[in-house]
Amino acid sequence: MRDAKQTLEQYFLEMRWRCLSLAADLDRIERSPGGPGVIGTDPRLRKLFHALGAILEHQGAMRAEQVQQIFSDKSPPPQ
């Protein structure tokens, strides 16, 4: 099993790329016509920002589970 430093070494560039990609996507949305209104009101983006908050809270190894719960569909199944 790899230690933390080895794991970080292996995944850091990919993690950095994901952050840059998300920031660029949000910039594109915000610069588009109507973008600032969408950034502040769209429920999908609210979930995304909520997920980012869960990642930043540093609550042990539960980050992935918390993010999965945020994006899970909690509506009742169709009948």
C-alpha cells in the first residue's frame, strides 16, 4: 500500500487539472449572457458549490460519501 506522500505524488497533477477545469467551466458560464444570474440561482450549481464546501470541510475520509449524497436523487421512485 502506498503512503500518503506517494499517493499525493501519483494523483496531484490530475487533481490540479480537475480544479482548473471546474474553474474554467464556471468562468465560461458566468461570462455567458445571463451567467451571473445562473451562477446564483441554478440548483445544479448550488449542489456543486455545496459539494465543494463538503470537500473543503476536511471531515476525515468521508468526503466522497458526502459528495455522493449531495448529488443523489432523493425523489420517490416512479410508480
